[in-house]
Amino acid sequence: MKKWQKEYSTKGYTRINLDQVDSLRNTKERLQRELQKFCSNKKVRIDNLHLYFLDQDIEEVCWKLCQFFWKMKFCKKIIKDNIDIFEKFIGPDIYYQTQPFLRISRPNNKSDNIGFHRDTMYGQSPYEVSVHVPLSSLDKNSCLKFLPGSHLLSDSHFEVAEKGSNASKKGSRKHEMGFPYDPKVIKETPDLQPVPLKFGQAVVFPPSTLHGQKINTGSKTRMSFDFRIISKYAPVKFRQDITSRGYSLLSKSAITEVADNFLKINQQQ
Ligand SMILES: [Fe+2]
């Protein structure tokens, strides 16, 4: 565990093994069943969906899956089941992103990716922690890349690439699915390292780490979700709306619980 925290601090990302994978496996199976319902074909899988859906249908498929993923609160369950790991990073008073992103990246399809970026360039606080979890194993061609040491570099260090054509409209469903309306894409460099993952592994990183993918050059579709968690005591203003920008309480320490109750009781007098 200490190795993970050291890597997080020094390298800017760390690969973790989830303690409990039952809820992750269940999430994968339920999403797969939804996909099978959409195309009435039991052969469709998370990682071969590119063989069964047309280009023009993929946004609709992804939107339906996202809504299902949010409605079922799969991500919350997975974080709760693995709370011991996340507590080690941010302490016991945890808020989580209410609507985390579920992403699909088909092989050789540039429009499915948002390119290399730092989440801090999109307004994330450096006090947030990002977690990327794939729903099937990813090899070096299908996984995301991360730049070691980039978490502590100034924004001026990075060269912005030409604006991609992948922008979403503000407030559109594509925007709600994690495609920025004003993309700030950084040029790819040879130092970016692929981080292959087995099912049950995840990458934990601060939002300032340069990460992403230009194109999935593997042979399988990558389906993954990413979520942000943050300490209740981080110096940020929490939004409570039910969107990807909003946060919900996941867990409270005994100290916070007692303090909150004490204050509530005394306010009533
Ligand atoms: Fe990101």
C-alpha cells in the first residue's frame, strides 16, 4: 500500500489491485446484458461491441449505458467495497463524483477519445483524486498512457496540440459523457508510458497528471469508467447537483459524525 502512495507522489500515477472485484464483475455483466438487449444478440461483449454497432448508433448506445450505469449506482458500490484502499489516499471523510464517466473507445476510432490532457486544465482541483477502472483487461495498445512526473509540472511546460474536432456542445449528452466542449489537447510525446491493466486493476492519479489516448490501436474495444474522489475537508466548494460536476458523501469518520451531530443539536436550542 505504501508503494502505491509513494508512486502517486513521485511518479504521478500508480496501478492498484482492487481488494474486492465482485461488484466490478457484476457491473461488467449487467452492462454486457444491456448491450445484448440493444442489439438482440447474445454474442456481443464489452470488448467486441465495435463488431455489432454502427458508427452512427454508438453515441446512443453509450448514452443508454451511461444512464443505466448512473441509475444502478455501480460505481458507488465498487468504491465502497474497496474503501480501505481509497481511505489510504485521502482519509476517511470521502466525497465521490455523483455521475462518473463511463467511456467506450473502439479500435482505430479517433472520435472515441479525447486525447492527452490534464484534468486540472478543465477546472479540477489538485485536491481531487482520479481513478480509471477498465471493465476488461487492456494491453499496451488499448490502454491509456500517462506521463511520469507530469503532475508537478507547470501548465506552460506543455504544448497544446491543434484543436481536435471532437468537441461537444456545452450541456449536450456528449458533454455529460465526458467530452469537453472546449478541448485542451496536449501534443503526444515519446515519454508517455502505456499502463496495461488486468481486470480488477485500476490507475489512481492526481488530476494534474498528463494522461489519455489519441487512438485505441488494439484489436478490442476498451470500456472503462473513471471517477473522482475528494476529502470533505479539501479547500473546494462542493456542488451537490446530480451531474459529473456534483459530489455526494460516501463515508464519514467517527470524528466528523460526532462533530456534525453536536453542532446540529446545539443549533436547535
Ligand atoms: Fe482525464
